[in-house]
Amino acid sequence: MSGSETTIASDRRIQPGDFAGMVDALNRLLRLRTTPVAMKLFERRADMEAISRIRRPKAVHTTDQIVGQAARNGWTVGITAEDLVGAQCGVVVGLHPRNEEWLSGKRMTGVWYATADDAAAHQAAMDHVPHGRYTALAVSPLASGRLDPPDICLIYATPAQMILFINGLQWSGYRKLEWGCVGESACADSWGRALATGEPSLSIPCYAERRYGGVMEDELLMALPPHFLPGVIEGMECLAGNGLRYPIPPYGVNNDVRAGMGVSYGD
């Protein structure tokens, strides 16, 4: 893991076949509505195409749509740069160079940002996988185990589910978690950052992810390497044992808070 020397949520090795059990645990603890997704980059296109039951696009897509096909349809899908609508998607996952035209952000000027300088500053702020090493990418339902091991997994959850997921992440080896928000192209905040840094990366999915990727309006996205998941699940199990579990029951804004606080936070 790159970044802080402090390990959060126990860096553990995951054995083949563990993913289905971990997804079952996540669904039991959080009642997720959306399929957790595995994502993996490949240096060779042939290795991507050799994945069991891989689908190849027959149309041009955004990466949001490709992720959505795994999360919403349960498909295993592989892509190369030629399958993506443009450089904005390809740069984030390292399949397109971060060239002068891309850095200018000129396609976003006057649409998403007031000036050319604003658009260029947005492009420069985006986390991304360095270009040159990888030629293909695949996504698949995490429980399928077809991308074993994936580089990262993607967890879609409501804010209430997500804060308990984060509480589980911080149960052991605590450290403060900090993220950014580039606004549009928020895939850079989630899978772009997680692939580039190996860090858990939370995002507010952007307009494109919701319009083209099927992300629900109340969903957040956590992208993180799979070795974090056993510790997250263990943390949430411990929290649940303390009565801190999903769904979070409303206590009531007018009630005397002392009884509830005594249970949740101690005397």
C-alpha cells in the first residue's frame, strides 16, 4: 500500500474464492442494493480477453457505462482504449496519454467551467493511472472471482451504509481519511485515485456516472484494493456486536438523548 505508513483495517492476503464470502458479508451487514464490482488492468489485451465469460463491447461507451454493466447487469466486460468514447475516460485508467489537448480541457470550457484556465486546472487535478504500461481493463461482479485478484473493488452505497463501511475501515489501525472532489469526472476521485495510489478512495459520483453509468442519485462510491475488505468486514462485525449496525434506527429529534447516548457512546 502506498501513502501513509500506518496500515488501516489490516492489510491481509485474500485467498482465491474468498470474494463471494466477502460480498455475502457486505450484503448481510449493509444490505447493499448494487453489485460490488472488481476492476483489473492488463498489460496485454490477450490476457484480458482470456478471462472467463468476458464480453467485448459492440458499441462505443464511457467507462461509467462499462462499470455500470458489471454493477447493474452483472456482466464481465473487457475494454481497450478503442472502446471508449474519448480521452477523458481513457486517461483516468491509463489507456490514453495525458497529452496537451487533454490537459487543455477545451471541450469543457464554457460547459462545465467558466474559462479555459478553470478547465485546464480541473484536468490537472484529476488522479489517474500513468499511461504506457496497460492496454486493457476488465470489470466483473466481485463475487464471481473472475478477476482474481482484482486491482481494486468498487462499492456503491447510500451515505448511511457508507459511513458504517468507513467506520469498519477505521476500527483497527485508525487514521483520518481524507479525499478530494474534482467535480465532473469524479471517476478520477474513485477508481482513478485507488488504482494510482492503492488507497481507499471515496467519491460523489458525477453527472456522467449517474446519466450514463446508472448510478442512483443517493449512492456514493468507495474504490479500494481488495486486501482492505477483510478488515472492513471484521470492523463492521465488531460494531454490529456493539449495537452499531445498519439500518441506523432514528432516535427522534425531541426525545431525551441520554438513554440512547449511553448505549452508543458509553457512560
